[in-house]
Amino acid sequence: MSNEKTPILEIKNLKLWFKVYKGYSKVLDGVNITVHQGEKVGIVGEAGCGKTTTVKSILGILPEGQYVIPEGEILYKGEDTLKMNSRQLGKVRSGEISMIYQEPSAALNPVFTIGQQMMEVAKNSDQGKGKTKAERREMVLNAIRDVFIPDPERIFDYYPVQLSGGMKQRICIAMAIMTQRDLMIADEPGTALDVTIQDQVHKTLDRLVEERDMALIMITHSLGVARELTDSINVMYAGTVVEAAPTAELFRKQLHPYTIGLMEAVPRLAGGGIQAGIYGSIPDYLYPPKGCRFAPRCPRATEQCLENKPELVDVGNGHKVACFNIEEV
Amino acid sequence: MAVSARKREKELKKALAYEAHRPEERSIGSFKEMRKENLKRAWYRFSHNKLSVIGLIIVVIVVLAAIFAGKITPYPEHAGAFTDFANSTKAPCGQYLLGTDNMGRDILTRIVFSFRGALKMAILVLVISVPVGTFLGLLAGFMNRTWVDTVIMRISDIFLSVPALLLALAVASILKPNLTNSMLAITIMWWPWYTRIVYGVATSCKNEYYVVSAQLLGASKAHIIFKEILPNCLSPILTKMSLDVGWVILMGATLSYVGMGEQPPIPSLGQMVSDGARYMPDQWWMTIFPCLAIIIIIMGFNFMGDGIGDMLSKGDSKYE
Amino acid sequence: MNFKKYLLKRLLLAVVVMIGLSIVIFVISRIMPGDVATMALGSTATEEAKENYRIANHLYDPMLLQYFYWIGGVLRGDFGTSTSTDRPVAMDVAEFLPATLELVVMAAIILVILSIVLGVLAAKYRNTIVDAIVRVLSYIGVAMPSFVIATLLLLFFGHVWKIIPVLGRLSYGLTAPATVTGFYTIDALIAGDIKVFFNAFLHLLVPAFALALGGLCQEARIIRNSMVENGSKDYLSAMRGYGVPEGKILRKYQLKPSLIPAVSCMGMDIASLMGNAFLVETIFNWPGISRYGLSSMLGKDLNAIAAVLLIFGLIFVIVNIIVDLIVAGLDPRIRLGGAK
């Protein structure tokens, strides 16, 4: 535990169900994530494990009326965003947290220019309020310059359709860093891009977060990206955090069988190709396993795993894991 | 949109109550059970919207009423050239539920009998124009960017460039006024809609890999058109068809309103409205009830059509 | 720039469609059973007069040549003589067209404004009672043929609740303003006659509403659905996540992309207002070209039918081009990338 810093965001036992045909799909099943001031936290997991849902619920931007939250709280600076009214939530959105979306072309409105959209964000941010139009324009242009786009004046009048994927992703980042925020959520930035551009985007993001002393939640399905960019990592599986540890610690020692499988699935330059992988696929959220959600795929599963759900417990060095059968090392 | 805390609470209660009674495991049954399950799912998607169910009920009632018109109506003989001046222009009462017209004929009986013409017209128009339109659309889509495409699509553009009603009226007006000719007139302007829809689907899936790979495997043109491309068009065609029943009935009623449809003494809804309009406002029942019948029958088909559209629409995760 | 090419292609297509339409109309007007000369001159005309008529109207020439005679006349503004009014059809058109245009423009305004308002309201309060009401209203509206709407409105405003005049263009006793545009409302304003303007305006309301209702209901549904569909897009949750007020998102960032599909349909609907104007004009005793067209159809007045069909086709094509331009204005993807 890094005791010198106070937590800025604490997600406690968050459960979330989506309404679907024949019932409620239990997508999040007790997520616990803590982010400290200025910390860079990674959330790693395979597609469909609830990473995006978790972070979207922080800002309350999931489609209204299609989900319920039976349990849990999301404490941002000590206050539960789930219980906030729209005015309070508006304050958090306009001054505290910003978010970058996974798919840059979906995150930009196709029928407005980059400038129009960014001006709107600037106008509604805490810093932009009360400024003149010219000052706000300057804010926008600076932000575009900050993400290494030359010639921001020209980009300002472009429509998203005129930009490449990498440019669009940078614009999304520019939007997120335009004003001072305390927490930035990056949802797989660059997944939609090719590897070289992805790397540039990640570097830009990393530099800007450092410069501005923001906390970062970085969602990715790549352990390599997480290792490079984060201070600590939460490994998610099927709507729960199964293992959480400082990055270096996690790469030194993996405790949860899912994390171990994930690590083994990373191809290594040293040869041997992909090792074992993890047999099976994520469970049906409509009929989730009763006990540990990983139990059906787990090589170490016992009777206990099928019946009870393991809690996330601290095993020392800030390393937390949710498993009954941690191998003694 | 900020939903009130109270509403959120209510949703949550509903969810918890629902989940408490749901089985914990998905039942995986035999092939037969799976088919039953698919049907159930289709019904769920259809009935998700209560209006679709209402539409279905209306349609069933109208169809049954049309088939058994002779048995269920109080005065079947009133459907023809019947006169009973003693009972003419009677307001709705116990004997004549919806009143009588200027010839003393029961309005209810005549409305039920006029469903026959309306349904006959809708069925015949669609039975002719859908296959024709679909075939031309497939052909144009498959021969994309050749002269065949150009000719077919420009011709359908021409037909779509005049208001549908106008063209139908013009065609009907130069022919002898009767039900067959008004059907012909509507059919002539109806097929291009299907051509356009099918063309859109066909051109877009012509470049899909499954079509290209079928071509590479040496599949015949007929196979590609009917086995690879056509199945993709079925869902939009069926959806449009189910909605079009209402539209054709509407168009037919309009033609009969101006006297270009079914000729008296055979009753038709449009003609009843136009006859009754002369007796407004005192004998309002002669106009209002046929009007309501038109609205209800068209609405029934539209509701049902929307439900069929919901049922066939793909990729709507809400229902999955 | 691609857009110019697209526009040029669009105009060219319009010309092709118009030529095709003129052929279709010509064919329709010539396959008519019965002798054209007898129909034009009446059954009492002498054989000699009929013969002269046939020669004068090129009825003995080959069909193709006849078509060119006819289309040549049309291009010079000569649609032939109407057999029902015994005047040149062009004169009838000039007299009746403005009244229809005034009605249709008014209907179009009602259609656009109300459909957007209802669609946005239904989307904003989706799955609530407001949404349900708009939905049911729109279903009822779509299910009503224009003659049913017109008849019901006439019954209501003409007999039950007489607050708005419903028949004709002006109340009895008022004289029409001097013709400048042919629109009574605008002409009255030009003449500075507020009383006539008001009266003409009131007379417009009910017929225009009757005309607009069907399309209006359909458009409201389309706007509502595409608003709801776009509502779950990431770019809106992004805006929401940056604290842009909900109302602004709805009115600006959600509405604009949602209007694109509706505008194309609206174009179709506004263009077909002309077609639906037939019965509405007849029922409300509106002296427009649609009513003229209907009576010429019932009287088998070939030259008039052909002229009305052609004019409607032309207006339809023009409206569609305008709609395409509006769509391109709304959607940079079309404007910048050429036609899809």
C-alpha cells in the first residue's frame, strides 16, 4: 500500500446488471479498484470482462434505463458518484474527470467540426467558464498542439471524417487534457490503431499525464502496454478484479491462475511461441457460475471454488488476490 | 438524462424480484426444444411491444370477419343493391348498431363486407409487385454498373418521381373504374419500392466475402442471386410487405373514395365515406364509422408490421 | 471537389427522369381507349371537324413524331387546350398552381416544425407517457388517408367548433389581393391589407394541417427513432462525460446527426404532399391545381392530365434535389466524400 498518498477514487464491491432478453445479465460482480492521487492504474482483462462498463459507471454515462446497480459504491474524493444528483455529477464531469474512448471515430460527432466540438467542451469545463471565445479558442489550439499535431488552426475546421484514425485519437486525447483534471480515464486508446501509431499515442498520453500530475486509469488488454505505462495493475476477469498489485510486483510474481494464464499467453521473443493459453471462454453473464467465476476454466478449481466466491485479500507487498488456492511460493 | 432516484429504486426492485425467480442455469435441450426456444424468442421480440400484439389481434379479427362476413353480419343482404327506405338514415340503435345509410342498409354489415375488397386488393397488389420488384432489384444489383442496372434503376426512379397516389389516379382514370383496374394502377406504382430496397441490399452484399468466395468456387449466377443474395433481402422485404398492407389499403380506399375502385352496390370503405359526406353533419354515422374502420384496419396492419420488423431486425442487442 | 461532380450528376439524373416521365405520361395519355377527337370535340361534332382536329393535332403521324410535337409544345409552354374548361391548359395551370403551392408550402412548414418538436420530445422522454402519446398519435396519423383526415377536420371545424374558417381561400365578401406571387397571404402583405392576410392565413391552417398530418406523424417517428439510436453513441456520452448540459446535447449534438435520415424522408413526403393535395383541395373547396387535376381525370381531359402530371413530377424532382442539398449541408461525409 502506498500510504503517502490518499485515494482519489475507490470503487467498492460494484455490481451492475444489464437488462436483456430473459433477465438481467450480471456483468459486474463486485469490482474493487482503488486509484491514488497521481497514480497510474491499469485495468487488464480480455474483451467482455467489464472494463469499459466499470469506468463508464464512474461518470454515469451508461445508457440510462438499461441497467441496474444492486450493490456497491464509487467514491470519488470521498463522495459516491452513484448517489450524486445531476448537478453534482455535472461538476465532476466538467472539472474532475475526463475520459478517452476506445474507438476514436465513434467518440467524435461526425457532423460537427473538431473545433466546434472542442469549443463546446472548453465552454463547459471549469476553466473555460467565464472566458471569452478567443481565449477558449486559444485553449483548444494549445491542446491540439500539445498532442503533437502541427497546424492546429487547420485541424480546427476539419470534420472527423477528414482525419486519420491516429489523428482522431490524438484529438480525443487533446480534448481530455485541454483542461486540468485530476483523473483521466483512458479506455484502450490506440486499440483501433496500428502498432506504431499506438505507441506514439501511448507515449503522448503518458507524457501529458505526468506533466499535469493527473491520476490515470488505463484500460488495456495488453499486459505489455500495462507494464510500460502503469504503476499498478488490476486484472479483471468476468466482472471481478481477480488480482491487483503494483506493476513490478505483479510481473515478479503472479498469484491468480487467470493472471498466470494471461502471462503465459504472451508470446516471447526468446522463442517457444505461445505457451498454454487459457482453455475455454468467459462465462455466460446471464447464468454466471455460483462460486468463483473463473472456476469452470481453472486448473486448480476445487469444490470450494464452485460453491463460494473468493474475496480480494491482501497477501503482502500491496499484492491482492481473490483465490482460495494460492500456490505457496 | 438524470433519472430520479425514486425511479432507479423502482427499476432495481423489479430487477431483484425478477432475478430471484429465475433458474440458475440455462437449459440446453434437444434440437426440437431449441426450435421451440427460437420461436419463443421471436415471439418475445414481437410481443415486446404491446402494440404489435394489439395489431395482430386487429388483423386476425379483420381477416376472420372478411372470410365469414356472410355468417356474422346481421343483414348480409344489405351488402348488395338492397333498399329499405322505411329504415333509411337511422341513427345507431339496438337494431342497427352503427346506423343505416340513405338506402336503409346496415352500415356495420357494409363495413364488414368491404373488408373483403380491401384485403383482396392488398394481397393481389403485393403478390404481383413484390416478386416483380424483388426480381428486378436482384437483377440490377447483381449486374451492378452495367446497362441492365442503369435501365432498371432509372425506370424505377421515374416511377418514384411522381407522387404514388397521383400516378395511380391517372392510370385508374384512363381505365374503366373497377376493383381490378384500381389494383392494376396501384401495382404499377408499387414495384419500384421493392426494386430499390432489394437493389440496395444486393449491391452492398455483392462485395461481401461470402459472395466473392462463392464466385471463386465457381457457383452459378442463379445460385449466387437466389441462394447467397436473396436471403439477405428477405428481412427488409418482409418488414416492408407487412407495413405495405396498410398502405395499399389506404391507397385503395382513396381510389374508391373518388369512385375509381369497387363500384356500387358492392360496398367499399372509401366509397362509403364519400357517399356519407353528403349527409354531414346530421347523418354523421354514415361517414364517421367507415372512417374509423379505415383507421383501425390500417393501424392494425401497421402495428403488426412494426412488430414483424422488430422480430426480424438483427443485431439489436436489447433483445438478445 | 467531389461535391460539384455529385451535384452535376444529380442534375443530369433529374433531366433523365423528367424525359422518362414525359414518355410515360405521353404513353398513358395515348393508350386511352376511345377516339381522341370525339372526346375533345364532343359526340355532336361533325366527321369533318373531327378530321380537321386529327390533322391539326398530328394524330396520323407515327407515335414517336407525335411525342416530339407534344414535348416541343410543352417546352414552349403549350400544353394544348383543356377539353373541360375550353382554355389553354397553360392558362389553367397559371391560375390554379399558386393556390396549391401556397397550401403545400404551409403544409411543409407545419410538417417540418411539428415533426421535429414531437420527435425530439418523444426521444427526450422516451419510454414515458409522452413517448407513448406521440407514438399512438403518430400511428393514428399515419393510418389516416388524407380524405379521412380532411373529412373529420371539416366535420369538426365546419360544424362542431367553428373557430377557424375552413372552406375556400378567403371568407365571403373579401376580395383577393392584387396578384403578384399568387399566394394570397404574401400578396395581402404586399398590398398592406392585414385583414385579408389574416383571413387568408386562417383559411390555410386546417387544409394545410390535414395535408401535413400523415407525413408529420411518420417523420416524428423517424426522428424519434434515430434520436434514440444516436443517443447511445460514444460521442454523446463523451460530451456528457465532459459535462456539456443535457439539453444542449439533445438540441444540438444529438439532433443534427439524427435529422439526416429524417430529411431524406421529409423530402419524399413534402413532394408527395402535392399528390395528397388532390382530395384535401376537393374537400376544402380549395381552388388549386390538384383539384383541377382530379376533375380533369374524372372528365378524361387528356391535355390537362398530362400537364398536371408533368408539373407535379417536375416539382417532385426539384424538391428532391433541394433535399439532397440540405442533406449534404447537414452531413459533411457526403459533402466532402462525394456521393456514397
